[in-house]
Amino acid sequence: MITALIFTAHIIFMAVIFTKKWQDESLSSAFINLALIVILFAVGWSISTSLVKLVIDSKGFGIQFDADAISLTVLIIFEFFFYRFYYRDDKSGTQASTEDDKEM
């Protein structure tokens, strides 16, 4: 169940970023950002799985929170901070443009 929630969160995040980049920049930029998210998810999941399996048994902490769910949880925490830093310019850029419009 936790795994399904994390996959669903990623799909929603990809749809939001794809739509935002398509509207603000271009279709090619939207596809590049989509590829970035998919590649970081795939590589990050393999790395976090390797690290978690060094520390925690494959059974994990129960039926719903096994080693794969733990590695996905570690991954989503890392991705949250990374994407918050990476897409920070998008938010400040729209705020700066609205503040410039108010001054005129």
C-alpha cells in the first residue's frame, strides 16, 4: 500500500511538472523534465535499495513496510528536498514577475 501511494505521488508530480513546463516554456522542456524525474527515480530507487538492504533485513518492519517500501520512503524524502531546490527558481520567477508588474 505504501509503495502504491509513492508511485501515485510520483505520477501526479510528473503530470504537474510536465503541464507547468509545457505552459511556461515549451513541449521539449516538459519532456526533458519528465525524463529527469524518471531517471532520478530509477537510479535513486536502486541506490536507496542497496543502502537499505545493507542495514535492514528484506522483511523490514512488517507486511506493509518491507525493505522496498523503506527504500522508496528514503528516496521520496531525498527527492522532496532535491526537487524543492531544483524547482525553486520556477516559483521565485513567477513571484518576481508579478511584483514587477505591480510596480509599473
